[in-house]
Amino acid sequence: MTCQISSIVLYGKQPDQVEILPFTPGKLSIVTGDSRTGKTSIATITDYCLGSTNYPVKAGVVRDFVQAYAVQLVAGDRQLFTARPASATTTAAPRLCLIFQPTGSPPPAIDELDFTIPLDVARNMITEFCGIDRSVRIPTRGTVLNPSIRHALFFCFQGQNEIANPEQLFHSQGQEWRSSAIRDTLPYFLGAVDPAQAELTARLKTDRQDLKAHAQELAEASRRTPAPGMARALVAEAIQVQLLPPQPEEPDLPTTLALLSEAIESRLPRTSPTCPARTRWRSGSVNGRACGPSTTESAPRSAI
């Protein structure tokens, strides 16, 4: 997994206006110059040509006079030319030009560039050219990611403000979500991740997520299951004898079980027998039903 930049190419807006910044693969290249002469643009142009979703080249001379940017990559005995047109706005161009060349070939002319490859396809092609295994699945928090050239750039660049920052070690580490991506992909680029083990770990994580989702679906289906006939009959009887209040609709199984538990803990309501109104009687029966002594006191007998 070794890929180096052999040159950066700028195509100007005037005919035959081409600027080539060569590098020597396998050796250290140091670019020097005064402030505001475009040194920082080397990293942003490379980032842009390697599939950035935004347009990182800052406004200024480079944007004003460049028509297209290009980078030549070398990996072993192979060479890849990747170019991307400049954008008139802050939105990145959605298509790139990729040309596989013999090693040592010069950059093609501007009229030979055909910007027809979509961004996601170009990313995959550059990733495979650089020797990054796209089949590796690295488990992360909540998802699984495949390493790509975009993840490799975290460990290839450092801006001037990042070199002098004691709280940041990697490129764009302080930006949203990138610190977690750096943490998850660093073991792979260090060679500490076994592709087979990573595949099994990712599959285990996916299976666990599927199992949890199926368990939730099963629990939801159980809650929607209607109660058996005997349980519904017991609830109806409990409502009839006033152990339970009337139900607005037919309860499901969990609700039925809860109602039956409530009925078991309830007490029968107190009911007193009713007798027809009576006055001044000692004992007897009314309509064949015995009634107790009247609480109304009878008038005293008059002496004869």
C-alpha cells in the first residue's frame, strides 16, 4: 500500500498555459516560498483531485487563473492521472477525469481531458489504485465503513496551523466526525487489522443489530396478539360483576392479563337486599321472601 505524488499540474485559462510542479518519488520534497505564493494550495489541490466533496482551493490567484487541476500518482510501475475542473462557485465539480498512463508519461493536453467519471466512482478507482482494500469492513459506532483514499489523507497531510497545534496530530482532526474516522481507520493503515478478522467482526456487529431489530419486531407483534377466548370471557365476567370498569375496545393479550390481575386484587362490591317499604310489622314475608325485623318502632298498645 504505497502511493506517491509524482507531479501536480495546473491548466490555465489561456491556450497552452500549463504549470507542472514535479516531485521525485521515494525522496523528500520541500517546497519553499514567500507568504501568499500558493504553498498551501498544493495540499488543497491534491485534496480536491482525490475526491473532496467541497472546493477547498481558497479564492485568489489560483482560482482566478486555473481552468483545471490535476495530480499524477505513482504506485509501483503504474501511474494514474486524475484531473478535476475548476468551479466557478464554491461547489465542487461533480465529475473527474482519470487516465491510466505508463510510468513517466507527461500530463496530457487540456483538450484530451474528458470529465465524465462521477465522484463516487472516481473515489473507488483511486482507492484501488493506491492499494487500499475496499472489501475490508471496519466496525465503528453504529455503522461499518470501508477504508478509502479519503481516510488515507488524514495521515498524509498537515496544514501549517496543524503542525504548530499541540492538541492535533492528524489532518482535519478538529473537524466534525473526522476524529472518530481517524480513530477507526488508523489501525488498518498501520497494518494492525486482519482483513478476515475485520470482516467477521463487522458481520457479527451486523448480525447483532439484526437480532435486536427482530426481537423488537417480535415483542411488538406479541403486544398486538389478541387474547385467548377464555381470558376474554373472564374479563367480561369481571366487568359484569363490577370488578372491572367497562373497556372501550377489545383488549390485547398484555392488557387482558393486566386486567385479570387487577380483578384478582379487587373486592366484590357490597350490596344490601332491598325489601318493599313496610311499617309496623313484627315478622313475616313479602312476596315469599323473608324480611328481618323492621327498624321502625311500633306504636304502643292501648290499655283495654
